Amino acid sequence: MDRQDYNKAEDAVQKAKWTVNDYADKAKDYIREQKEKNAEPTHEGWLERAKENVADAWHDTKDAVSSAWEKSKDVADDAWDKTKDTAEDAKAAVKKSTN
């Protein structure tokens, strides 16, 4: 995982980590928004908003981790291919020198 992918994953996790004070502020915002819409704020509505935040963070984290996996896999595959090529070249050189 390169630094950029790690930072993306870390950022997604940080966005999902609401502190108690963050929850209180976001709950107040939810209540205020509902009142502005002349709607009754509900516990279920608040939980739905919190769930959406966590789901968004999960998708961001999953995307960053998947990207890191693919990049790591590509690097490993390239390294393996280069190792095999080098071994084949060495084998051919040894064979050539013994003939």
C-alpha cells in the first residue's frame, strides 16, 4: 500500500470516527434541519443519518483498500515476472557457457 492509498484509507476512517461532541453537534444539526422543514425529528431519523455516514465512510475505506490491494498485487506480479526473467537469463547464460 503506498502512502497515498494509506492516507485515503486513514482519512475515510477519520471521517467515520465521530466523537461524543461531534455526535451531539450533528444531532443538534439534524433536529434543527427537521424543524426548519416543519418535520418532527425522530430517533429513527437520527440513526438513519448516522448509519449513512458510517456507510459512506465504509465505501470510501473499501475503495481505498481495494485500490491499494490491486497496486500491491501489480507490483508483486511485476517483481515475480522480473525474477523469473532474470532466472531464465541466468540459466541460459550458464547453459551457453558450459557448451
